[in-house]
Amino acid sequence: MRDAFELGESAAGFQVLTFETIGSTNDAALALARLGGPDRCWLIAKTQTAGRGRHGRKWASPPGNLYASLLLIDAVPRARAPQLGFVAGVALARALRVLVAEEARLKLKWPNDILFGGAKLGGILLDGAELANGGFASIIGLGVNCSCYPRDVDYPATALCETGASVSSPQDVFAELSSEMAHWLEIFDAGNGFAAVRGEWLALADGLGAPVKIATPARRLEGRFKTIDSSGRLVLENESGVLAIESGDVILGH
């Protein structure tokens, strides 16, 4: 059991800032970037008072879970920044598969969720900002339910401690995650290696080839989850043809 947030040799090059309590690690990373903060810097908090998920949804942040954001400066052209979500998904899934008892039950849900047995175990939130010096900051926020999970949500959820994991502390999760993130960022290579990331993401995807429902800002769609395309869009096939969807909430047919 680890009692501190530390980086192994395989994750050399990252810096780590830790906080007892913070509003949001993503918001703090954005503020740090605007102040000229360092590239490849992790911000980790024991609790968050204003944690958030996609579309501004509240992310409950009690002690005992992992709340981490990775700040990257000019790591990818802005147009390819959304692909970092798939890099993070693969890295987090691979990290958690080392820990859980039944790794085949751990899957990725498009675009940003980590599932175990169909229940949400973690999530990813991307942010980005143009900087005053002309650079571009990418922030990858990751939350993992390690010791507890929200009960007042309208979807199944779980925590790492309930998966038969060998260890379930946020420190142990971070130790695996930091190493995997370094590995997959290297493969990603500022977007040049997205094909390899995409292939790994599809190998871990939940619902691939199965019926899905998707709620987009404009409409609700149903069809078969065919694949993700070369930019990361979900490819949906239905009676209308084949559609490439950039964003939306997916309901899988569990």
C-alpha cells in the first residue's frame, strides 16, 4: 500500500502537485497554465469542493477517491485535442485492469467513462485554453471511485473496492495511471499515433457492434455502435445510414 503520490521511473518527466482540498483540479490546472505553469504536471486533490463532469455536471468528490488532472502544454494541435480523451481512456483502463480481479469486465464507454460490469467506475473530462503566449494548454481530468461512489445518480455506479481489486487506494491507482499515461502519450505522439490508440480503445470498448441510444444536444438517435472513426467520432449505423457523432450521451443496451 502506498502512502504518498509518487511517480515511478517509467513516468519520468511528470511533476506532481498535491492538495488536501481544492475547488476543481481541472480549474486549477487551467489557472496554472495561464500563469505559465509547467508542461506535464499532475494536480491531485484528496477532495474537491467544485468537482465537475461533462456539460457542467457536478462530480461528487468525497475523500478516498482519485481526483487528478494532467496539464499538457502544446502537446497536440488544438484540432486534435479531443483525441487526448481516448489516450486517457486507454491509459486509465489499462491501469485499472492491473488492479481489478476480473479485468475483462472493465470496459470503456464512449466518449469518457470507465465501466466495470456495466457500472461507472470513473470518468474523464477534457479542458483546453489558448494561452497569452500563443501556446495551447490541454487538461485531462480523471476521477476514479476508489473507496466509495455516488448513490443518488440515475445510472449504475461502483467503486474499485467492490471489484475484487488487489488494492484500491487512490495512491495505488495513480501509480499505475501515471506510468500508463506516459506510455500512451508517447505512442500518441501529438496525434501522429492516434491509429494505434484508436485500435487499443476499440479493443476495450463496451457496446461495440450492439444497439445504442445517443442523446446529442440537438436530437436523440438509435442504431448500432459500429466503430469510432479516425478522429474519434462515434459511428452509428441505422435505417438512415451511417452517422458520425462528435458528442453525446450514450445509453448501452446492458
